[in-house]
Amino acid sequence: MYLREKTILFYKICNVIIAAAAIFNIIISVAMEVYLVVRYRGDPDTILHAKATPEFFFWCTAGVLLLIHVIRSKNRIGDATFYSSYFESDLDGYVSAGELAEVTGKKVKKIKKYLKHFPLLYMKNYTFTGEGAELASKTITCDCLSCGGIIEKKIYFTGECPYCGSSDLQARILTDGKFLHISNELKGKPKSSEYYKHKNLTGKKVFFAVLLGLSLFVITICVFIAIDNIVHYNDKEYLNSILLDPESHLQSYELIHYEMIYSILACFAFIIGLIPVAINRLRRLGLIGVAEITAPGLARCKTPFISPEDLPTYKSDDEVRKIDHVRRTIKAGYLKHCTLEKHSGELKLALAKKIVKDRCPNCGGSIVGAVDEDYICRYCDSKIMDVIVKK
């Protein structure tokens, strides 16, 4: 609802193309420059005036800048995805920068900067107010049961009808252009684990596994080629066989050595370039693993909030690491219909939820700003149980 999904997909495709082009050109230019240095060592003038030298400096600088841009873009998309999940879970139509700072660990100033600029690039359906986000697609209103007046529940809403002063109100939420009345239904339809996972998680898992396999295959081939050239570098019999080969264009030991050095350097360049790709795919597979382990537990859970100690374990029982795994999985978009929220000073995983009570059963006062399962009535201080339940 809050993501510009087509635009984000376009950014992701561009990031892949840019990163691949930048890495490839850096590898080739570095390999060529090192070959020049080895080939014409002792002749700096030739090296400096060679055509490959300015290309080397250009592509190293441009490539690094492009990779920094790709990393920044990737991180921003992840942040937007997390914010969208948080917005989806919100019940009062307003999210402050302070709330997001608490659950993301970022500074409030940075959150405000992101909320201000994200509608131009990654997100929609909210307005930045200077201190937070007012969700345009989710406006809460109340019907006064005494006079029939309709009241929009803005921030600092008092819970009283401005027309007749009555607090006998019936709340309702406007979302996607439809009014959803708050009800007293405590039972909802159980959700399957697929409800909490990315719709094409299996396809992504296969794709990343194939990319990881290809990366490791190329790295292995490069390692063997480099080792073969190193082993045969001073092997006279091997060098003579190349010299005597009628199809060989290498007519001296020096030229053969230059060719072998270039081959070794090119292999190491490809290995250095592909190792981050393999590590990134491995991390992505790990996040998919987190989603696959976590989703069934979310489907079985009967409450809308889960404490860190109750989260399924993935490689570690440490609560901080489990929360970090879940946060990164949500940012990657592999876990849906859940977010992280802070309640009573504790960071919890919040599932898709709904308000099922709009009035205090003791005094009849309206329930305003409920964010947790239990609510303290602002009029009679009664503790009201099960105000919010799992959707």
C-alpha cells in the first residue's frame, strides 16, 4: 500500500546492471594496468602514456562511485520496505519519526530526512508533517451515537464529540477507500505461513542458489588456472613445449612469463570481484532461511505481539541477534504482514492486527490510541483486556 513497487523494481534492475558493469570494468582495467606495470617495469614513461592508464584511473574512480550509489540505493529500498511494514501495522494513522528511530536504531534526524524524501522515490500514500508521517490511506473516524456527528480522529483527539460532548462513539477505519468498522469479534480466520512470506520466496531461493553456485564455480576455475600458471612459471619443459608449438604466438620465455602473469592477475581480479557476490547471495539465502523458519511460528501464534525469546531460533538463541535477523528479513521484503514495535521498553515482533473494542465496558468512554493488547481507560483507569488482537 505504501511502496511504489514498480518504481522499486526498476531501481533494483538498474542496480544489478550498474553493479555488474562497474565490477567488470574495474576488474578488466586493474588487470590491464598491472600487466602494463609488469610488462614495462623500469619504463614508467611508457606506462604513464599507455592508453590503458587513464582508463584505469577513470574506471576505478567511476566504478567505486557507482558501487557506493548501488549500496546506498539498496539500503534505502530496504528502509522503505521496513517503513511500509510499520505503516501497515499502524492503527491510528500517524507514525512519528521517534517511533521509527526506536525500532530501527537510526537517529531521529535521519528518519525525518528519509520520510521527507522517500515519497519522491520509493513510497506513497503518506504526508510528511515535519515530525512524522500522516498516513493518507488510513484515516480513523468516529460516529457519535448520540447526535450522529462524524468526527475525524486527529492527533490529540479527546475522545469526545465536538458537537454534543458525548463520548459514546463508534470508531471506524477508512482504508483503501472502504470503511472497516471496529467490532467486538475476538476470533479471526487463521493465517497460513504463506501469508507472512514473500509470494515468490521459493523462486528467489532457487535463483540465489544458482547464482551462488555459478560464482563458486567460476572462483574455483580461476583458482585452478592461477595455481597452474604459478606451478609452471619456472617449468622449463612446459615453457619449451609452448615455444615449440607452431600455433603459439609467444616466441620467447619473457613473453610467456608476461602472459602467465597476466593470466594469474586476471584470475585473482575475478576471484576478488566474485567473492562479495557469493557472500551477498549466501546472506540472502540466510535471510530466506529466517523467513522460512519464522513464518510457521507466526501463523501458529495466537497473539499479535511476540517477544524476542519466543521467536523461532535461527543459528543463535541470542535475542538481540534474532531481532536483527528478523529486522533484516523484513527490510529485504521476505517477511510480510509483520513489523518490529517497541512496547513497555521491549522490542517485539508485531503481526497484522486489528482493534476489536472501541469503548470501555466499565464507563463507556471511547478507546483512543490503543497500541497494545491491553488498554488503560483514560476516564476511569480500568484495565481493558484484548483491545487489540491478531488479524
